[in-house]
Amino acid sequence: MRSAAVVDRSRDDMSVLPFSSEGAALLAGSANPPLAAAVERELGIRFGACAVERFPDGEVSVRLDQGVRGQEVVLVQGTSPPVNDHLVELLAFADACRRAAAARVVALVPYFGYARSDRRDGRRTPITASLVAHLMETAGIDQLVTLDVHTPALEGFFSIPVDNLTAVPILAGALRAHVSPGAVVVAPDLGAVRLANRYAVHLDLPAAVCHKQRTSATEVSVTRITGDVAGRPCLIVDDMIATGSTIVESVRALREAGASLNIVVAATHAVFVPGALDRIAGAGVRTLIVTDSIPLRTEASATPRPEIVSIAPLLATAVRRLLGGGSLRELA
């Protein structure tokens, strides 16, 4: 027997009508129900009727409860933890739409798991990001739209169009109330330099870079800092926070370099494995700002409680442009 439905959008429990406009349909999986509901409110529509169920052994079963033949379908489904479950669910939805004769399937994936696996670290290791790209295309996805992906080069693994939106303007707007004019935007590693520069432009602040070395899957060390941080408040920015080790080590290095105790941290994707928030709080961070691209799972005792900035308006704008034949360039 199947377990109870995880997501069931087949009931008419909203005051708005089901979305159907010019041969288009929107569907949402179970990865982030609060975000999907927020996008519905922004658009003023009801997502298409569908259901997600799981068998007792963990297998996923999806069902479309409305026709999509000849329609352009937008699937809203991130691959946040549990990554494998949500990834297979996305693939199952894409396959269902393809077999139901949808004209085109666009995957709107706010958080793209496995993006860190973009190269071989050894002779006998996979490039899992490339594998996921092949799986998505094989399942029937015709276009991918994601947000602040960890590795922008991910696009090279796909033969379909890929659009990487950014939450930087949204987060920068929220950060203006927390950073002073004399602050410095800090990239916690070389991979975040481009992101830090974008924040620096939006906030009209200088930038600095921490030079990080990874000693294990969960441990890192910062060997030096490029940029003037002495006596200045710092804003550490990254695309995602998982264990919090990079943030903690960056805070330590900044304080050793004479930075102000006032350190703010901002990131798009709040992966937050168990213990991450306590680890960040233990480093003395008092202001932490993230988006709702991933449902927030926080320890009850965690301090600070992250301030959440919604990306629903951004995703709603992207959906309107996708279905209206507009460009996403200004959102990237």
C-alpha cells in the first residue's frame, strides 16, 4: 500500500481558479510547500492538480490530476535535502508530463543539489552534477531555471537552455538595515569572489577575500585574507551554508585580522545540516540572513534565528516571463 499523500493539489481549497492560460500549466512538488504557496499568492493563481505519494519502502509515486497535452508546463521543485528523494520526484514529474504529451517542460529548481560535484577530485570519482544533468534531460526537461547555483559552470553539462537567477538584489535590500557604510563584503573562499563583488556593487562597499583550504569534507582552514578588514564591520556572503564550517573559520580569521566584532552573514540557500546554526552562533555571529529557497530546519535553541527573505516574488516574475515569452536576463 502507498503511504498518505505528501502533496495533494487535487482539492479545490483555494478561492482562485486553477491556473490555465494560453496553453500553460504550473505544477509544484513536495520539496518546499511554503514557497510554492507563496508563489501561488504572488501570481494569484492555483497550481495545477497533482499528487505525490510514497510507498512504505520509500519509492515515490506522482500523479497528474489534470491534462497537460500540448501545454507548456513549469515544474517548481527544488532538490533540497533529502536530495535524492526530491530529485527523483522531479524526474518522475517530468516523465509524467512527457508521457502526457506536454509540449514543453520547464524545471524551476530554486536549489540545485549536487552542484558541488562539478569535477573529478580523483581518478575513480564521478562528476555527479553532469550525471544529474543527463538524468534531467532524459526525463524530458526542456529548460532549467535555477537560483544562485553553487557552480555557474553547471550550464556546460546541459544541452538544454539553463538560466541561473540570483537572489543578490533581494538579499542586498534586506542587508541595508544591518550593515554600516564602513563595512566590508567578504568572500569566504575564492569560489565566492564573484558573488561578493555583486553584493559590493549593490551595497556600494569594498570587498575582501578569505583564502580557504579544505582539510576534510567538514573541516576547512583560512590561511590569509586579501583586503583591508582591520577595525571594520564585515558582511560574509555565500551561495549556501551547509555545515557552517567555512563561515566559522572565516569569522575566526577576520577577528584575528582585527575586524570589528560586528559580523553579518548572508546566504541564498540555508541547507543547515544538524548543528550548523549552533556552530555559527558559537562563532559570535548575531545576524544571519537567508532566503526560503529551502524550508528552514532550525534547532529550537539556535541563536540567532535566521532572518528569512522570500524569493517568491522573484520566482513569480520568472514564471510570468517564461509563460509570456519574456527574457530572464534581468533576473540573472
